[in-house]
Amino acid sequence: MTEFDDLDVETLESTVKDLTEQLTLAKKALREKRTVDLRMAMEAKKQADANVQIELRNLGYGAVGAYKFPTHLSMGKLFDI
């Protein structure tokens, strides 16, 4: 016997609904906890990319996509190597 054997259909339906909602919330919390480090790393990368773009603009280079450098410049000229 289980704790649900003595419950009527309406009570069981209500219980199932409540437990389903609890399970959904628990799964969401678990997903958030599992991915917190990944989300933080992605945000840090996004900020670093933005900082690189700002620094390139400050150095006088136009709009440069992420990790794409102007073709007329060598890496040595860009970074004074």
C-alpha cells in the first residue's frame, strides 16, 4: 500500500498537479545551479570582447568583429610585436 491508495480521484488529481508543479520548479532550480558557472563565464567573455572592441576603437581601428583583425595590418603592427 502507498500513501495514495486511500485518496479519492479528485484528491489524487490535485496531488499530482501540485507535485508536478514542485517537480518543474525543482528541475528549473537544478538547471540554474548546474549552469551558473557557464553563464558567468559567458558573461565574462562577452564583457572581455566588448573591452577589446573599445580598446581597438581607442587605438584608432574601425569596427572590428570579434577576433577579426583588419586585413591590411599584420599582427605585429596591431600589437607592436
